[in-house]
Amino acid sequence: MKKVAEEHGTADLLVVFGLNQPTTLEIMARTFRDGDPSYAGALGGVALGLKSYHILELKQYIPPEVWEEQMAMNELEIEDALWAEIHGILKQSRGE
């Protein structure tokens, strides 16, 4: 992602996750926004400023037949409380 950001800039880039582990999502979203907090990875000290989304937030932009084939079962697996937590983490990460 760092290489893509360097080549194309960050204005039109975003990060899309499909993970359903809130803690992991929070760390990853923070990393792509502010840089690796552990300073151990390629993004250590590199703040890309990228906004992070969960794939479920982007459903309206994906053709229905593709969604049905690729994501419908995954969507059914996520419980409302977990989704609310994930959505809240990512919204907060984006400053919404």
C-alpha cells in the first residue's frame, strides 16, 4: 500500500477490509491512517492518511450478482452487535 500511495498519491485511495475482528481492524485502520504504532513494519512512522472501510459498508457499490456470489454468506455470518462495533471503530477511524 505504501508503494501504491507513493506512485499514485492518497487522494483517491481507501482501504477495504473484510475482517470481522474489531481489535485487529482498529489496529490496521490506525496503521493505514497514522503509520505502524509499533514502528516495526513498512509503515512505521509513515502516516498515509488513508480511510478504512469494511466491505459491508460498500455493498451499494457492488453489482448485486457479484455480491450474492462473493459476499452473501459472509454477510449472514456477522451478528448485529459485532457489526455495530466494527462499523463504529471504522467510522471513528475516519473521523465521522
